[in-house]
Amino acid sequence: MRIIHILNHVQEIGNGIVNVAVDIACLQAKNGHDVAVISGGGEYETLLYKFGVKHYEIDQSRNPNNIIKAAVAYRKIVQQFQPDIVHAHMMTGIVLASILRLKNRYALISTVHNEFQRSSLLMGLADRVIAVSQAVKTSMVQRGIPENKLRVVRNGTLGSPRTRKISDYQPLNLQRPAIATVAGMYTRKGITELIAAFEQIAPEFPEGHLYLVGNGPDREMFAAQAQATSVSNRIHFEGFQPEPQCYLLACDIFVLASHRDPCPLVLSEAREAGVAIVATEVDGIPEALDNGEAGILVPAKDSQALAGELVKLLSKPDTLQEWKYRAKQNLDWLNIARVHEETLAVYRELV
């Protein structure tokens, strides 16, 4: 098959949408398909080239001049590449690919990640809409996307061409017991509640430290919140880290306190690292944790409940070890090879 993926960029900044698209593009090329990526460019261009994926740079910034230029450039690329499949991963891409396919015969696929965004309904313009969890599919049906268009391909990242084997990473020397999250610094990621929960438990565990790995627009707000606590010297803002596995291998508890999260890739990485996991019971998170078999689920926006589970784990070493063990069970389905095969199966419905 001849396949084009459209993204806003291919930057290495921890964007799960980009990471999934880069993974499957590389595996598709590795398995003999002709694959191209259209994006605004970024660090992953080198990896794409290594796997034989062509990259076409188009600035898709949302202003009238750029959109017109992008449309002209896109039409030229399609006429040259002659794709069987165009797979759009972001909103601008689905609009371009939908409007400009009138004279080009290709099947159009979209992947819905953040279905809680109002604009995600545009992804329904595709012939098939891939939802990254059953929860996302259910939400999209409720919002009016025909169920017969939707296919569930759950996220997984183990074995990714972007990363090394877990055994090749060296854990950092964190101050322990260490609690960590790897997340964009956005309010919806529940960083406020995580800091509040740590502040509650900190007096009971005076050696404990909290590590916040990631960047984002709300970082300064979280930093101010942390500074206002009495334990600010034990809350560490680590910024974006290209190899978060070094933190996951070193910490005792991984927390994902999201208010909304379709099917976060970091949970598969945390499970592979064998860290005890506490996460919120929202969207695709329970599915990524085998419905609570591989991690403890708590209500979203509830720092008291989160603090309670952290206390249980830190005060009972046997319980902590049990949840570390449970995180590593049933990992096969989280492999990127499964995501690759299921994505191709969706393509074959239309080609």
C-alpha cells in the first residue's frame, strides 16, 4: 500500500499523537509499504528517514495564508505520491485531506485521541475513524459519529522504534521513596491534585520526594502551588525528558492524575518499567491498566483519595511490591506491533 500520514509536526516533545503516528509509519515502511509523512517538521525526521519514510514539510499553522499555501502543497504531494490511504492524526490534516480528495482516489482514515475537544468531531469526515480506546469510541458515538465508521485500536508503545529496550536504560538516583508523574504540564493532567496529595502525605513520609516530568503552559502555575507548600524542597520540576524510562525505573510509585485522558502511552511504559501505578478512573485509563488489575484506580479531581492510596502503598512494603508485580503482567497487548497490525486491518477494509 501507498500511505500518507498527516500531522502538524514531528517534534520530539512527548506528544502522544505524534509518537503513535511516527511509530506506525516506521513499522509500515519496515514491512514493505511505501510511506510518507506530511508535517511541519521536527526531530523525528531523522528516524523516519532511517526507516525509509519520506517526509514532506508543510506549515499547517492556522491562518488563512498558511492554509492556502498548505492546500496547494498538499495537492502537489498527493498527485506525485498517489496514495491508497491518507491517515490524518490532527484536525488541520483531516480538513485538508477531506476537501482536497475530490480528484484524488484515496481512502481517508483518521485517528481520534483527544475526543473531549469540540473540534474532534471533524475526524468524522474520514471513511474510517480509529478510536484509541473503547471509551473514546463510546464518546464519539454519543456525539454523533456513525458507529459503523468507528474502529478501536488501543494505544501501545512497547517495542517502539523511538525507544531502546527497557533493559538498556539506567535508572536515575532519585531520593526515595520517590513518587513521579510523566505528563504535559496542563491542568487536565491533574498536576494540581497530585501536588496537593503529596503535601498531605509528606509529613508522614519525611524522606519522600515528588518528581514532575514534563513541560507545558501551566507549569508556572504548578510551580507557584508547589512553592506555597511547606515541602517545596521535595517537589522537583524536571521538565521534558526524552528518556522518561530512567525516571520510571527509579521511582516507587507512578501517578497519572488526569481529569481526561484517551489512552495515555506513558502507562504502557510505566507498566513495562514495573512501577506501582495509581491513576484516575477516566476515559481510556482503566483499559490501559486492565481495568484495575495492573494499577490502582482513583476518582479524578480527588486529592484526598489519591493521598489515601499513596499512604497505603508507602506504609505497606508488601502491598507496594504486589502492585509493582501486577503492573508487569499481561504486557503483550501493549506492543506497537499489535497497533501496527490492527491499523493495517482498518486500511484493508477500504483498499
